[in-house]
Amino acid sequence: MVESTGADRQEMGRVPLDDIAAVIANAHGLSYTNNILVACAERGIPFVLCAANHNAIGLLLTIEGNSLQAGRMQAQLSSSKPLQKQLWACLVRAKLAQQAWVLAETGKPTAPVTALISKVRSGDSGNIEAQGAQRYWPLLFGTSFRRDRTVEGINSLLNYGYTVLRAAMARAVVAAGLHPTLGLHHHNAGNAMCLVDDLMEPFRPLIDYCVWKLCQKSQEFITPETKQELVYVLYQDVASPQGRTPLMHAIQQLATSLAQVYVGERFELELPEPGVLDELLDDIN
């Protein structure tokens, strides 16, 4: 149950817990009971705390594992560096392909990004991902745009959208029996979500596309409406090796496929194809 913060504590609505993918606390003056935190943890629902810039600063996840967790975590810990580098290269190529799709959908030239895909080597030793970003952002949002997490406007929309995506990926990683701190590429000692940040890379451009569409409607700031539309991205359909599937499910498929690669049950990640299907994301217009 959600209540107002006024003295009368009026009920604003009720949401079944089993229908919740994640809870994102992104407003001043919020309060919540220990019961709701426990209920979220029991169901594997991430509870995300956001700072003033709409970036995630804290994350509550369940510590109870599934029956496969011990074996998968052990395989994750013992995975070889060459395997980790190969998997990271696959993620970088997928991200570049998604960025190229976004540019095509927004009427921008794609060649500057697509030309980089074939240059990605094991571990992305040439830092092609960063080169892609240097080309991608000016094309998408204009030459004056700078990706800066501390700046309001477009950047705050991106921050919030990535927070939504990060929460969904964190849930998927834990549900797959993997440890979110043990990344393939990200290894920041202060980051407890290195693997989450690795796996969400191919999906980030779909958030970028939603933000671009919001900007076309002059909606360049965080509002209840723009939050809703950014969350809606998780429920759009994408094409996957298993057929048409909601993005939320594609996120889970990627995390599960990584766990299966670690234990030798498969040899490649299950990545979504670039883009979204049908009129998706037009629904929010």
C-alpha cells in the first residue's frame, strides 16, 4: 500500500508485490516499513535508493540463493581471464550494434559506430567502447552534449533510466545464481555491482532512445510522467534467439546464459538483437 506523507496519511494506491520488478526510491521525504523491505527481499525485488542526481546509491538484494547458486558462483570465481575477455568483447559488440540502431531510428548516420564493431578484440584491448561513445553521443544529442551524471536535463533522464535498468539487471544476476560484484570487465573496488554494470551495457542504448523521444516532446527533466515512460522500456518486446520476448525477460536470459557459460552448459551469451519490435516505444507518445 502507498500512502501520502500528509498528516491524514491518505491511501494513494495498492500494488501486488508479485507484480513489482523493482522499487526505486527517488524522492525526498519517503518513508517505508521494515515489513515492506523484508517482503521485497523475500521475493527477490531490488530496493534501490537514489541520490539527488537520480543515480542509484544503494541497493537492497536478497541473500538467499537458489539451488544452483553455489555451483554457479564457484564457476564464476574460477572462470579464466581469456573467457572473461571474450565475453566482454561480445557485450561491447552488442552495445555498438544497439547504438547504431538508435542512430538509424533517429535519422543520424550509423557508419561512425558500425565501423567500430569489427574492430573489437578480446577484452576490448583497443578501448573501442569508449571510442564508440565519443562518436555516439554527439550524433544522438548534438555536439554540445556531454555525458555528465551531475548535470540536470538529459543527463538526469539518462541517470534515472539507467537506474531502472540496473535494478532489473541486478535482480536477474542474483536470480541466475551469480555474484553481482565479480565482473567481466568492471573491477572498481568501490563498486558492488560490477557484473551488473557489465551485463547492462547492451541494453543502455534502448534507454538512450527513450530519452531522445522524450526530448522530441520537450520533456527533458525528471517528472512522474518521464519516470513512468523510462520504466515502460523494460516491458517492450525485443527479438532474441528464443523469439519475441519482453526486454525484462531478455535481461534475465542474458544473466542466465552467462551462468550457463560459466558451468560449461553453453558456449555463448544469449544477447538480444538490436532494436525493439513493432510500434514499441511509440506507445508512450
